[in-house]
Amino acid sequence: MEGAGRNAQEPQSGNTVISARNLWKSFGNNDVLRDVSLDIRAGEILVLLGPNGAGKSTFLNLVDGTLAPSAGMLLVNGQPVESGQRVGKNSRTPGIQRVFQELSTFPNLTVAENLALTSEHKGAGSRRELVRRARERMKVFPGNRIDVREEVASLSVAERQMVEIARAMTEPDTRVVILDEPTSALSSREADQLADLVMRRAAHGVAVIYVTHKLEEALRLAHRVVVLRDGRLHFDGDAQNLTHDELLSLLGAMVEQHSPVAPMPVGDMSRDILTVDKLSSGRLHEVCIRVSAGEVVGIAGLEGAGQRDFLQAVFSARTRNTGSIHSSTDVAYVSGDRKNEGLLPLWDVEENVAISAAPRFSRAGLVDFRGLKATANDWLSELGLVNRATSPIVNLSGGNQQRALLGRALASEAPLLLLDDPTRGVDVSAKGSIYTILDKLKEKGRSAILYSTELAEFRRCDRVYVMARGHVVAELSGADITEERITQASFMNPGHAATAASREAPWARERLSGDASLAKLLSWRSLPAAFLMLAMFALVFWQQPNAFSTFGLELLFQASLPLAFAVIAQMLFILGGDIDLGLGFSIGLANVLAATYLGDSFAVGVLAFAALIAGYAVLALIVELLGVSSVVATLGASFIWLGIGLTIRATPGGSSPEWLSTLIHIKLWPLPLSCYVLAAVALLGLWICQGWSYSIRLRALGQNRRTYISLGFSALAGRVTLYALAGFFAVLSGLLLTAATGAGNVNVAASFTLATIAAVIVGGASFAGGLVSPIGAVMAVIGISLVTTNLTFLGISSEYSTAIGGLILVLTLSFRSLTRSTAS
Amino acid sequence: MTRKAQFAVGSVTLMSTNVGVKIWRNLLRKSWAGALAGVVLLWVIAGLVTGELSWSFLIANATIAGLFALAGTAQMAVLASGSGNIDLSLPYVVTFSAYVMSAGVLGQDNVAGSVLLSVLVGALTGAVNVALIVRLRIPAIVATLASGYILYSLTVSIQNWPSKPVGGMFEAMLRARFAGLTGVLIVAALILAVVGVLLSRTVFGLQFHAMGQNAEVARLAGVRRGWVLLGTFVLAGVLEALLGVLLATYQGGVSADLGRAYLLGSVAAVVIGGTRPTGGVTSVFGTAVGALVLTLAQSDLILLNFGIGTQYVIQGLIVLSTVCLVAARSPDRR
């Protein structure tokens, strides 16, 4: 690297890797990308700049194959990419790696597993090999303190970003790397390392497309700068002779001397309805803002500079005065993310508007629907939507939906409106009418805070605060509110690079070694289950010292065997993010099948079991393909299991086949057979979750199905595998019950359904899916069954073990949420 | 405003005041139209088997279904409050309050006191569930399981108290017949009507339906989610307690397994009644019709000499095919 920090090295004149010819992309009538032609050569660092909404993301989506162009051609390695190739699951073009702004790692997997998930040699190699390879790959950030065996969930945002970058940068056969604001969470030291890395990779002939809002970064890295504005290619040229100010003017800023950020003269404070004084939280740093009655205040800045965080903080603090936010009024929120934060999709327009006004129209507890309807319609006629009042809101165009949502905020009569990018994705005429509404609002003395991704909209504001990297860096008013000045302020660098470092300094985490091992023990997910099991053992031996013999242990463990197999079945469901509410009866059915058919004809018995497992596979199809919730599907199935069981054997009866009874009465030394079987089932479960070549993928599926599919894996295959395996364990559990009871009874395991859910959770599973602990689950089963034994010894009715089970469940979960909150 | 939150009273008036094609078209569009057709079909089948379209057969089934509908409505409220919510404490609340009635915890003749205590326990269980869900961020399915387990042991502790059938006025009232209808059916229908009003005519009901569609949207529209969730689970708990009270009094005997069938049955009734299991739409009337479908199906199968096993299999198939049909038709598949 050159002394000035400028990468002056000329790119080797590499071959063209990506060639875009007259690319167009439109969404509806909206042209997002217009006629862009661009060649990207091997070994080149291309910095892509542009204001919000310039089409950067769309361009990247076309390049990596997530989207197909509306017109034009895209050649990758000289081959035209047909759009047909891109739709469907394999949406990523081979050889192109992209690091997303939103992290796409799986938090429940370790760093090593995340790196292995997408790599070419799938599943090959042992765990140790996996870790070794991951360490090798993470070396691109020298001196990082990331333990590749740790779950990604326990890493800081910066560390996660480093993992993502390392993944993209070290993938073999990579021709192009796309980095989308990669340093947003990194400290300056890590950003330096990244810069080094980018240059090294480029020197090896990889093309790098680097999107950033940080101009100093652009100047330091770029061989070539491309600026997009309004979807068009605005500038494409050599980076060598560009200066900071030239970049700013290319981006549309007015270049002048940096004016110091002087707070505006404080106006009439008595009319302030909201004052925010040095609010710091999450991404925000000492944000000071005030809003007076009848004022529209803009919050400008690049996307992700903290504007949305600020609006959310104000909304959460409404009518309460919390710390730095003093709000004297009620607040209404309007989001431009209509699907996730605006629409109530099952209702019509009128109902969507009326919901916010309902509390004001309550008489003796009942809603005055006539008055409510009238109010809603008043606002709708003001918005010109009254003729659509009874249409389902989802049938409206985006612009009309947004107007209706504005109507909802207005109908609440809250004096302050928070407008979170309210014109996102709406057409020009709808935008116009939204502006008109804003003007009327002001006339009526109501106030608003407007965050928008479109600079032109801020001209409607009385004052505009500009945010950059979580700070308010400028306050503009009146004639000073120009797109140029806002752009200029948006690219300011408050606190100079110290921002990220002061927040996240991963290597600064110095822990005493004793503390570390205690913390590790406390964060062990199966700790409650282990504690429970050991405590119950101690209590048993304290009361009955002679239980400590082969025979005594046999008696203690025998009872928990069938439940241990059942718990693995339930665990497999929970691994996939599902629940089996029919497990008890499917085990009961297996028990009936074994006691009825297996003794007479082995083949018929095995066929019957195969049918039961096939039933589970069908359930997987219903859940995965139709999107039926697993709770309802397995509940329906439980009727069927029970019914078939009762049809075959209305009352308990049958017998255990001789070989089965012999098998479980094998005497071993020094421990009884059941001990070995319990250990074996726990290890088998562990192998399914950890050791199998499919394990990593199954856990990824349980954690985040959508990301899993986007990586090109089949969720259907995964779910069928999980369900069929669960069915297999249910069959084993039923077999053991047959051996233990010597009879078939479909109701014998009815309590297992809920007991297994409890044991899996106590054992260390999370309901988010993809996070289970088979060893913990088996320990929980042993512990809970020993509770019953202890109660018997103490002369207390064993029925109370259920209550103790419930208490253990609550205590475990409380303990877990306690350690989680102290850890973070 | 409330077309999506229909309930028995509303639809009855609708049918008596208007006539004509339009009504039929409206009726067919209801989420419970299929279930209602099922009721008619099953009644006709019973008529064909016995050779007589019997009104008293329908009333007898409706009486059982009315009780079932209480459990179904409780579960419906919980299911519709947000995707993934379910109340597993339902059977335990039902059984516990039944024991409170028959064991006469507050003295054998203190019927009013026992009813009050049952309802209080139901409401408290709901409140505990919400505390676990909101404060400890435990998923509803685990929270309700834990509280259910604890309640189960409380049940065991009062199980061996001397119990006797609840007598007196209350029992007489439930067993009496008014205009051909049983007292217990009328009581159940009244309770359901109150719930219907609560869900469709109050601010709570509106906010509840908003929350069920999208909790984040509801929050940004000014709905205090924690309070609405508290209302939902307390409502469910009270309904379950009332079911226990009615069962103990009307059936005259109590067993530890009393509530068990209602867990599976409640979800089945909700699904068959046309409530979206992912939240946002409820129909007390639909759930009641769903419960009637389940009871009638069982009675028909008994008339046709099918065994208990076949009855369960067919109930399971009805539930599964209904959810598959609804899911296949809904546009927002995952």
C-alpha cells in the first residue's frame, strides 16, 4: 500500500468478468434502473456510489442474479445469463459472492458451521477438520478474537460482519465479490484489515464491487468510481485524480467550506410538544431534537443513519417521559413499510382507518360504531378515498394504501405524527396528494416528524435535522433546506472513525479465566437439566443407599427408557421449529402394533411400523407444502393414531414378542442395560444434531427456513427427514413400552406428548428452532422420572411430580432468561 | 366494522329480518358455511338411519356441543391472538374447576361461592400465562403447559376430598327444559353470546382482531399489546372454568380425565368452524357449529355401529382435510 493510503496501484488489465449492456429494471411504472452499461474487469476495485434510491441495490441484485433485468443484457464471464436460469431456488450466479448489509448467517450455528454450510465440500471431513478449515479462513482478519467453535449468536455485530466478509472472500473459485457497506459495523482497525484484504484479493484477479457511503473509504480503495443517480449511470471514471469534494459534487452536494454545526437559535420553547435531549441508545448518539406545535420537522440522512431508530424510540416513549425524551402529547406512527408495519390485511379500508380512533368511541364498554364509521369516513373523504371505504385494503394501490394509513394516523387525533418514509414505492400523483395532506395538517396546528429517502420531500419541512452514523450533524431551516446541503451533511463523518471503535471493541474483552469458565458453565444450555438429574440422584441415594447397585440402578432407569426415545422424537420436531402434539398416541399406536402383530409375524409388524413412519412423512408434506401449522396437523393426526389403535385393540391386551422381552432383560455389568441404552440414545440424538453430514443443514432449516431456501437447499427434504426420524424414534419408544408392560394399550403413553415437550425445553432447546440439546433432554427425562421415585420414597403421592415438573419448567426458563439478560 | 367477528345473535337476526337470494349469497361466503352444511348433512344422515328426522336428537347433540363450544371459544381466542399461540392449560383448568364444584371446597352448599372461586382460578391462570409470556418471553405453548402442570397437582390435592353431586337450584336449572331446549344449552348459548359481543362490539375486541392480524402493525396503530393479550388469556381461563362448573353440575360426576378430551376437541372445533388458525379472524358462531359437527359426526357413527376407533379416525380426517383445504385456498402460504 502507498504511504498516502491511496491505492494508486494500477489494476492489471484483466479480462472482463461482468458486462452489463443497456440494463433496464422497472417495477410497475417505476423505472429503477435506466440504460446502464458497465464492464467490470478482473482484479478491479470498483466503488459504487449514489444517493438513496439511486438504484445501487437493484443493480447489485441484477448482477448476483437475485433479479432478472426488464431489458438489456448481462454477460457473466462472457456468457449471457438467461433470466430463466435465475428464477427458482438457484438464484445465485456461481462465482459471485455477496456480503449483505443485513446479516445472513445462522445465529444458532457456530462460525465454523456457518462457513461450512455454503462451501463446496459439503459435509466432508470431521468436526476437527471443519474447525481447522474455518480458522484458516478467518485468518483474513489477523489477530481477531473470534472462536470459530462459538455460536454466531454470541458474537458482536462487528464480529458477525467479519464472518460474513471472511466467508465471501475465501470461497474458492470466486470471480466477483460484492461488498455492500461492509464497514458499517466495523471498527477502524477491522476496516483497515478489510481494506488490505480487498486489495490483496484484487491483486489475485478477483473483481470487487464495493458499495459505500463513506467517501474516505471510496477514495482510499477505488481503482474506479461509478456513480448512479436516479437509476442512471452518472459518472464512470478513474479514481486516481478524484478528490473528496469532486465526489461530493458528483453525488449532487453543494461544495463549500464545512460550516460548523451550530445549533439553531432556540425558538419559543413553550410551544415545544416534543423535546429529545441527548438520546443515546443502540445506534443513536446524543441526539437532540425538538418539535413545536404546527411544525413539520425532517430527519434526513443516508439510509441506516439512525432515523428509523429515532422514530421508534419516540413512539415507544409516547405520553411517558422517559429519560431523554420529553413528550407532552400522544403520537401516531405511519410507516412506509406497509406490509410489515401498516396494513391490517383482513380488513377493509374503513376498518383500517377506524382502529386508531376506536378508544375515543367507546360508550359503556361498547364501541359506538356509527360514530366511528362517520369519523373514518370524514377522513376518507378528506383523502379522496371515500368511494373505496368498503374495499379490502389489500386491493388498493400502494399509494392509496398509504393515504389510508395516513388517514388512520389522522383519525387518532394525535397532535404529533411520525412519518417513516411515507412515500416509499408510491407513484407521483399519490405522492402529491400525500404532500397536500401534510400541508393541511400543518394548518390545523398538528406537527410531524418526517423521515424520507427522497431528498426533495424535505423542502416541505420547516426545519431539517441531518443525521449521519447515529449523530445529528446539521440542522437546516428555511432557505437553507436544499438537496445539496442535505447531501453534503449526510456524508459528514462525525467523531471521525472513532464511532464504531468506541462501541465495539471485541478484542478488548478481557476476562479473568475463572470468570470465563463460570460464565461458560452458566451459559451451558443443559445446566438446569444436569443439575436436576444430579440433585435427584443425590436425593435417591441419600434416602436409599442400597439403590447404588446394578439392580437398584436398573429399577431407577427402566422407567425412563421409553420416555427417553420419545423425547428424541419430540426434539427432532422442535429442531425443525415444529411441535408434535400427537406423539403420545403415535407411541401408543406403535405399542399396540408391536403387541398385536410383531409376535405372530415379524414382517407384518415391520410393515405396520413402516406405515406409521410414512404417516409422519405425509405430515411433513402437509406442513411444508400447504403451510399448515404443525400444531394443528399433528393434533389432527393424534385422533387418527388413537382411532387406529383403538380399532386394532379396543382394550389393553396382546403380548410382547419373546425376543423383545429377552432383549431388554440382558444382564450387563457393571451397569444395567438401561444405562447403556440411555447413553446410546442420547449419543444417537447428538449424532443426528451434530455429527451427521446433514446436521448443519437441518439446524439451519429450523432456525430460518427462508434463508435456508434462498441458499438453494430443499426445505421439503429436510422436514421429511426430521419427521420420518421422529416417527422412527416413536416406534422405538413404543417397542420399549411393549417390552416393559407386556401388552398393547394405545393410551399408555398419552402423557408423553406434553412431558416430552417439557423435557426438551428443560434440556436446553429453544423454540426459535434449530437449537436443541439431546443430551440435556435425556438428562431432563431421567431427572423428572427420578422426581417421581423420590416422591414415592418420601411417601408423597407421585401425582405431585407433575406440579414439580411444571415448576422446574418455569424455573429453568426464568433462569435462562436471567442469564441471557445478564450476559448481554 | 364487525362482519368478520360474527356471532350467534347477529346472524340469527340477520336471517329473520331479511329474505331472498342475497342472504344465501352472504351465507355462503361466511367462513362457517361449510360447517353449517356439514351439520345439516349429518342430521339428515342420522334421520335416514333412524327413519325419522328427530328434533330431540339434534337438541341432545347441541347440548353436548354447547359445552364443547365453550372450550372451543376459549381456544379460539388464544389461537386468534397471534400466530403460534395455543392454550395447553385448558384441560387442567376445566378439571380443576369441576373439582372445586363437586368437592365443595367452600362448603357443599355454597354453589355461588364455588362458581366464583372457579372463575377466579381460571382468570388467574390466564393472567399467570400472560405474565410468563410477556415478562419471561416464554412461548405460549410452554407457558400454558407449565401452568397447567401446576394446576394439575392442585387438582390432585383436592381430588380425594369427599365429593358429591352439586344439587339444588343450580342443577335443577341446568337440567330443566325451556321450550324444548335444555337449561345447560341455554346457559352455554348465553355465555357464548356475551363473548360474541365482547369480541365484536368492544374496543378490546377490535384491538384483539388487529393484533391477531399483525402484532407489530397493531402496536404502531396504538394498541397496547400486553393488555390485550392479558384480556385474551383471562377470557379463555374464565370460559374454561365455566365449562368445568357446568360439567361438574350437569354430569353429576367428576374424574381426573374430565378435561382431557377438550384439548384436542377445542382446536378441532375451531378449525372446522372456519377460524383462521393464524389469527385475526374469529367466529364464536362458527366454533359452535364446528363443535356441533364433531358431536353429530360421533353420534352418526354410533348409529351406524362404527366402533370408537373409527369415530376418532374420521374426526381426525375431518380436521386434517379441513385445514388442508383452507391452507390450499389461502393466498398467503409460507
